[in-house]
Amino acid sequence: MQTQLEQAIEAISQVVLGKKHQIKLALTCLLAKGHLLIEDLPGMGKTSLSQAIASTIGLEFNRVQFTSDLMPADIIGISIFDNTSKEFAFHKGPLFSQMLLADEINRASPKTQSALLEAMEEHQVSVDGTTWPLPNPFFVIATQNPLHQSGTYPLPESQLDRFFMRIQLGYPDWQSERQMLMELTSHSTMPPKTIIDTTQFLDIQSQIPKINTSAAVIDYILRLVTFSRESEEFPNPLSPRASKAILLAAKAWAFLSSRDYVIPEDVQAVLPSVAEHRLRSSFSSANAADNLSNKLMESVDTLAA
Amino acid sequence: MMLKLGSWWNRRLERWLNNRIPDDRRFQMNMSNVFIFPSKFGIAFCLLCGLLFILGTNYRNNLMLLLAYFLLAIFLVTLLNSYANFARLKVQLGKVKPAYAGSECALPLWLGENDKKAIAALNCHGRLHFRLWQQPVQRSIESEQYSNPVVILVETRRRGYFIPPRITIESYYPIGLFRCWTHLRFKAQILVYPNPIPCDLRTESLTTTDEDGAQLSTSIGNTDFDSLKPYTPGESLNRVAWKLVAKGQEMMTKQFADANHAAIWLDLKNYLTDDLELAISQLTWLAIDLSQRQACFGLRLGQTEVTPDTGNSHLETCLEKLSLYSPNGQAKAEYQP
Amino acid sequence: MKRTANTAHLILSINLLLLTLTLFEPIMFWVSILVLVSVLIRIALFLEWHKHLPKTSTINLLALLSALVLAYTGWHLGLLLSMVNLLVMSGALKLMMMRKVRDFLILALVQIFIIGCGFIFNQGIFYALIYVSQLFIILLSLSFHVSPSGAIHKQSKRIGLLMLQAFPIAVLLFLVLPQIGPLWKMPGNNGAKTGISDTITPGDFAQLSMSDDLVFRAAFESDIPDKQALYWRTLVYEAFDGKSWSVSRHRAREKERMEAGNYNYSPGLYGASLQYDVIMEPSHQNWLYTLDIPRSDTEQTWFSHDYQLQSRILVTSKFKYSVRSFTEMPLNFTPYYTDTNINLMLPQRYNPETQSWVAALRARYPDDQAFIEVVEAFFVREKFSYTLKPRAMLLNPVDEFLFQYQAGFCSHYASAYAYIMRLAGIPARLVGGYQGGEARENNYISVYQYDAHAWVEIYLPDRGWIRKDPTALVSPERISLGLESAVAHENSFLEDSPMSLAKLKSIAIFNRLRLLMADVDFFWSSWVLGFDQQRQFTLFKMLAGKLTTGRVVAISLATLTLICALLLLFNYRVWLPKIENRHLHLYNQALKTLSRHGLNRLPQEGPDSFQSRIHGRISEQCAEDFRHITKLFIFHEYAPSSETNPDRLPELKIAVNSFKRRYRFSIK
């Protein structure tokens, strides 16, 4: 199965060039059944990445562009009164898909945002007293523009940790961008083929929690979260939910690295994506120098003394 | 006279302590910062040893003598046990949340190991008593059952930066013969916000827009339902009021209120009377109140200005400025006993 | 009051009860009841049957009442016993009103002090063990006071360790700190005088012969003399009132004068002698046990004109003294007139029959020697028998004994014999003491209360005082074999104590057990209870040879150093932390080797990333070796252990050790 996953990563990186690490992180997030937040400037390939992932894993994909006038009903769906049958019929919104790309989530009003976040948390929606389950698997990949532009509503701090991971894509390197430009002139980019089907993917997902974690790794994670709680440098300490997420992500990462046990390097690989948005109080753009999760890692020894 | 002597002695003691145990964020107990002396009970215990020795000698009773020596040996062994136990203690000051003047500020102390060993439990046994410098014991924790952090409350009086007083930690482990203690002062500047005093919003201070205070509530929430208008084809079906359709009415479209970015300015000069502190306190209350109602407001304190905004971090910035404001420039940190 | 805080209180309460039990003899019954009630109150509080302490006023009233009763009864108890009772009583009252931390701590100290007092009354090895466990309980209670929610097994372990650590230090202090003599006289124990008393009424000793309590042990330097020679002089009785013999008032006054004047009777002694140490049980009397004629250089002893060795203070705890006895010296040094004056005094009343019989006999045998022979022949000829169950002889004891019943105990014979001699004008007196003893192979003998004996000394002007034992005439086996065989015919030996081990002598295993216990007790008595200045000097001499000031100082310094070293050793974990993870320890050693060459693992680096980072910077072989170590470490530390991943600590150990050796100096 690991080979299939590797193939998938390979296939996706044909579409999003030079971003193998981010692709792996995105897959880690999906394997850990988490929702992903991609934060970057427009035109960095956020949408392509989501699309590519969706088609590789064979997920039903929907994309919603968030705007300020987007209403909760626009994503969830609405009960429309049918004049002929004289009754309400629920018209499912774009939310009812296996993978939803919520583009520029911070453009929508807080009301719409929280409708989405609530659905993400509960894996179901209630409209007019009826509960509608969401499909399984169900992923949300949200993107957001880090610049604090007028007319945007940054996600509230308290709801940021609904996202399992936050990643940034960043500019591609010289080589990759060059290759991208070359390919653009030669042939049009096609969405990649499906490599893993949904049942296989669900099977893989169920194996993630079985990855072994030794006491040494758990202690390392505990040292990390405890340090964030004790030290003055971290305004928002990591919650127990965060430590759970770190462990789960590290497990998924170990699985992607073809290992059946977790080593500290796995934790370190996922920590910036899992913990950074939880450590930061507001959505001030995170530059590398001011990276809190790196600071956390540097302060904590991987080995017990 | 006695009072004077007492305060002179305290000053000397404090100076000596400042040299001996300099301020720090975290402390590991060691020779230089741990004090150990027999407790009252320990002294009584020693006297008992002496009494038994005299009795044993006079009665020519070797067992009594042995008992006296045995007690003395226990005394000696506990001296080292007591110290070795207390020296395992590590204390670190955690994040201190700003407090309002006049209320109590919580100092969270994290005990035990954190960076090197993953030991959540305290290595130091027995009960630990916490108190502020020359105050009665405030908290007692036991190593077998405690959870980090241990919160010590300190009374704050004035706004501004506040350096917390020395905290005394003491232990009588293992059998109460010795008192091991330390006086720690943590290197921390705690921000004390002014004490909020309720007052009315001065209407003339709403400078940037023509709206007055009464309209504050409508400016909040920009996606609230506002009104209905007849449906024109092409509009989103999602906005049709279907419940009205079901009642047989014609199709109407819901209208939503737009965002209202009216900013309120809180300016010190509008509140200033003879009492600067009162004005600052009132501004504090207003800032908190406006922030709770999610209003957009700005703050002007003489030269200092905070541009209008909403949210918690904005409120924090405003409160910090209010705490540190002084008409002639710089505010300084100070001890508050 | 919190329930958790009560654990400490409960432990201390129960301990008070146990302490009282160990002191059941000196403590009055009503005080014990008071203790029991107070402990019950505590237990009720602990189990939350009852929520409130008794009112302070109630307790004050109770305290007042108790104090009054104690003052009344304590009048005849004597100071020491009253003090102990007062201590226990106040402990019980304190327990009833224990509210504050202070009360608790005071009670703990009081209990430790009671333990100390307990050693006045009980000094056996068994009691010592009991008191050590009581001390353990008190310390445990204190430990619960300091850390109320600790698990009991942890706290017990802690206190046990503490006591184990304190023990060698206490022993060192005991051996080395100077043993100084008593600083002042302490109140004695009026109530518990044991052994021979200062008055003998014939028949009295029968009481003593019912007891198998140990009186003293004597350890001889040479072989133990024959039993017949072992007459342990204890007290000399020189006044006779017709019924009882007692210490002469005249003699007592003389002794007081001598003691006050610090005058020690020291006759010139020479000839064959026996050297021995006596370890006596507390008798709460002054007199000591010796063979004639003793000389002792033990502190606090003195010797009087009646050849009696005495202690200057009451023997309230086991007391050890060494004696050299010159067994062949005649007792003829004392001034004639005093001894004869006292020892010819006769009561006018009582025993008319004897008086006339002696007068007649004396008329026929005016020669002293001949008279004595006739009297002794009378004892042998008549059908006198030795018994522990003599008839009561009330009116004219000697008459009734000599001519009516003719059966009696040693004191009957001695009393009659001495009376006859006095009637005949020969100075005679009664000597009380012990005769014989039970010998053990290692040169010591034990003397029990049932070895009590009385014999007679008569004064012959040319020979001085001569020992005469009429009992030996009647029952020679009493002297040669001991009491048990002497009364074998009537089965009266230790009749009232069926469980006594001494009585089970005939059963081999019990006898061996009894003798073993005696050996242990002898060791305990001579080395612990009898450890004194002399023994301390011997020990020092053994350690340092000749005792010069320098050497004594050296011994003291060495002891001090030893104590400090012990104290540091007990806390060795402080500077020698325990290795909790051996794999990690080994891996760190490999890291240390690398860091000699400037390759340091950053704290945030995992083992794998460190290994790959330094890969290019060290030689191929070294990198390979380190990769192997890292792999082993990672497998142990992070991978689950299973059959495919067994613990490979030995392999890691070998790898790390060879890595350390090989790359100590170069990694290139």
C-alpha cells in the first residue's frame, strides 16, 4: 500500500511541481482524517493541489469560491418549496462531497465560516430539523489569503484548531518553475489518474492508529506541549487536542515513510504544520524567523536526559 | 523605634537576598538558594535528645543513651535527606495574565522538570508550602497529588508594570525536624491594567461619523437579516424566503445588512478631569465594554494613538497603552508590596 | 479536621496505647483506662462515628481530677513512678484535645520520652525491639503528618530506611562518645524493689525461690569455681528481734558516716584470687553481689567493714562491675569490739525453750569448738528436712522450728543456728545472698532469684569471721546441686509458674532454647547494657594500642569522618543519579565520543537525523559503525519489541564499547 501512496505522491507532484514535502503533508492530513488549511498567496497552486489529490484518490470533488455574500445556505443546501408536490425538498449544497475545496475561506462572513466549521466538526448538517450525514470520507481543504485585506474576516482564533493542519506552499524553486513553464508550452496539464480508490483509502486510514508509538516518542511529544505551556514565549499553549493531533500526524507520516513505528523525526516533520496555527494567537503571517514551532523544537531535546 | 528597627532589618535582608538569590525566570534549588534550619519541633527534638542523654547518664542506662544517640543520628540523617529532597525542586514562572489594578494577579508556578526529563511528577516529596514574602501560607501542595501550575495570588494596586514580590517555598520533609525554604523572586514584568470604572460614553467623542452612540448596536454584525424585497429572476434561489412561499405568498428575496465600519474614538482629553487615574479607569471600562459589543474603536492618549479596530488583540493593545500612560512620557516598572 | 490529617493522629494514638501496654507494671490501672478512652475517642473520630472532640472544659475538669488522684496515690509511689504516670496521663489528655499541629507534635515528643522512661523498667532485648518498633510508629506518624497522602508502604519504607541509616551512626556515637558517670542522684523506683530485702523473717526466702527471674550474671576470667564455693554475699543482717533478722541500725549509721566521708574500707589482700565481671539486673537497691573478699575498681562502688560491696547510687538499670575476689583470705580485719558488740545482742523475749536448751548445752561444752560441733551434730542427728513449704511459725519461731516441726528453708536453719550461737556467747550474724548459679560453658554463670540463700557467720577470736551453712548439714544437695534437686522430693520447685522455661529443663529442646536465650541476653547485657568506661577504654586500646591524647583525638576525628561519610553515602543518589534507560546511556556514551571531535548532536536533532548529518564528516567505517549503533538504539527506543525485534542490549553494549575504543582519537 505504501507503494501506491508513493505513486500517488509522484503523480500529484507531476501536477504541483517541486512541492513533494507539502504533498506528503497534505496526504498525512487526509490519512489522519483531518481537515487541511492551505495558506498562501493567490496563484501558488492551491487549487491544483487539491484537485490533484482528489483525483488521485478518486474522491468526488467540489469547489466553492467563498465571497462576502456567500450565505450558509449556499454551501449546505436549502429546502425549496416544491409548488407541485406542495412540500419542502432538500437540495444538497456543494458541501455534500467527499472533498470540498473552500477557496479563500476568509472572504466569507463569519456566519458562513462557522456553518462550514460546524459541519467539519460534526460530519453532518442539520437543516430544518433534519440531520443529513456527510459522505465518508469527508475532507475540507480550505485556502486562505494570509494578507489582511479589507473586507476579509480572518478565521476566529478559537476555531482555527478545527483544521488539523495548516500548510504553506510557497514559491516553487527555479528548476520546478522552469519545468512547469516548459510543460505548459508542450502539452496541456491533465488531471492525474486515480491511483487509490476510496475503499482502499479508507482501509489505509484505519491502519494509521495502529502504528506503534513508544513511550520515548510520547514523552517527547509531552515535553513539547509542556514546554509550550510553561514558557513565556508561547502566548497560546498547545492543548491536549493539539498533542493528540501531533501524535496522529506523526503516525501518518511514519506510515508514509514506510515505517511501522514513530521516531522523533516524524514528530518534527509534522509539528510546524500541526502546531504552528495553534501556537499563534492571530493570523499574523508567519515568517521563518518568527516560527514558533521551530522555536519549540529547538528548545526541547528529542532524547530524555 | 521597634518598627524602625524592623524596617531597617527588612531592607538589609532584602538587599542580602537580592545578592544571594538574583531574579530569574526559573530556579533549580541548590546550595546558594536553599536555607535549612531546624524547625521549632526539631529544636524541641534536640532538647529531648539532651534530656534523654542526661537521664540515661544518671540512671547508668545504656539503652536510654542509645536512644538519645539514635534520635541524634535520625536528626543528622534527616538534615541531609531534607536538603537533598528540597534541592530536587525546580520552579519556573509560567505565563502571567495581566490583571486589573486592585484585583489579584495569578502567578502560575510550574514545578518539576520540563525540558530534559519527561517526568510530570515532582521529584520532591512531602508537602510544599507557598507564600508571599512574610505573608501567611497561601497554598500547600503535595507531590503525590498536584497539578501544574501552582497558582499564587498577588494583590496589585496600581496600573503599570508590576514586579511580583518574593515567593517563599518551604518544606518540612521527611518528619518535620527541619524547615527547608527559599525566597524566590521571578524576573517578570507583569502588566497591570487600570481598574475599570463604569461611565457613559461621551457623545461628542464619536468624531468620525455622524452616528451617535444609540446606533452602536445596529453597526454590529454585518450579515444579519434586514428586510425582504420582491424576487427578481436571476437572483440566487438560496436567498428566497421559502417559508413564505410555502405559506402561499409570492417569492421574496431576503436582504441582509451590510457591514458597518463606523469607528468610535476614545480620547483621553474628553474624559480628563482633575483625576487622571479616574479618567484612565473610565476609558478602560469603555474599551472593555465596546470590545464586548464588538464595536470598532480607536484610542487617543495625548501623543499615543491606537487606530480603530476590533478583536481581542486590539483590546489588549489599548489596555496596555492605558496601563502605561503617563502624561510626561515614560512609565517605569515598580515593586508593589 | 480533614480525614487525611487524621491518619497521623490515629497512628500516634494507637502507639500511645501500645506504649502503655509495655509499661503495664509501673503504670496505674486507672491511667491505662484513661489512655484507652482517649484512643477510642480518636478511633471514633477517624472512622467518623463521631464528629466532635470533647469540650475543652470537660477535659480541663478531667485533667484536674486526674491530677488530684495522681497526687494522692503518687505519695507512696515515689517520684519516678509518679512522673511516668503523669507523663502517660498527660499524653492521654493531650490526645483527647488534640486540635492543633502543636498538640500533635508535643504528643509525639512525649511518646518518645515515654519510650526513654520505658528503658528504666524494661531492658531486655525483647523490650528493646518493641521500643524500636514503637519509635518506628512514631516516626511514621510524623511522616504522615508531613506528607498526608503518601501511600503507607512508601512512607514505611522511607522511615525504615531512615532508621537503618541512623543505626550505624548511633552505634558509632555510643561507642565513641565518652561515658560519663551519673551527674546527680536520681529518684529511685520505690515500688519495684526486687530480690533480697533488708529484713529476713525465716520463711521469706520461700517467696524468692518461687521466682526464676535473673538476678545477675558473672563472667569469670578463669574457670568457674565449684558450686559449693559460690556464696554470693549480698547483705549482712546483724540485728535479731527473736523473729526477724535485719540490718543493724548501728551498722547502718556507721556506713552512712563512712560513705559521707568517702572512706573506703581497703584491707590488704593477697593470695589466690578470682577475677570476674558481674552484670546485675536492676534491683533498685544499693547492694552488689560478690564472693569474699572482693575488691573492685569500678566507679561508684565502695566497700564497707562487713565485707559488703555497694553501689553509691541505686541500681535502676543493668549494672556491670568488675571484681577481684581473694577467696582464701580470712575475714579477720575488722575491729573486734564493734562486730562482737552488735552480734551478741539478744532479744529477751521469745523462744524460751531454745534459751534453756542452749544454756544447758553450753554448760556442758564450754569450749567454743566443741560446742559448735555438738550443735551441728544435733542438726544432723535430728530428723531435720529441707522444704519449700514450711509450716507457719508465729509465736516462738526458733522453738517451734527446732523442737516441733524440724522442717524448713535455709533461712530457718540460718536463723536458728545464729541464734543458738549468740545464746552461747559466740558472735554470730546472718548473711543473705545467693548460692551457686547455673554455669554456661563460656565462663559465665547465671544466678536466679531461686538461688537466694541465707547462711551464718560466727566470729572466733583467733580466726575472725567464719562461714557456717547449717542448710548444708541438712540438705547437702542444696549446696552442691542447687535448689531444684534439694526439693525434688516434694515437687515444689517453681510450683506457681508452670510455664517457666526453667521448669522445663528436663525437656532437652526447651532447655537448649532457654540456654540460648540466656546466651543472647548475656551478650546483650555485657555488650550493650554493660558497656561502660572500662569497656570503652578496652575498645580504644584495641583500636589504637596505647592511649595517647593524639590517638584519642585521631579516633574521634576518624569517627566524625566516618559519620560524615555515612551521611553522604546515604544520599549518594543526589550526585550519582540512577541510570534509568541503559540503551540511552550507551547511546549517549557514543555521542560523547563523537563530541570529543567536535560533532555534537543538537538537542532538537533526532538520532536518525544526527546520523545522516554527520555522515559525510567522518570516515566511512566510523559512519557505518555509528549507523549501526543508531539503528540499534532506534529499534529499542521507538520500535515495538517483538520476536523480530528482540532486546539487543548486549549487542549495543559491544558496539558502543568498541566504538569508544576505536574512535577515541580519530574519526577520520
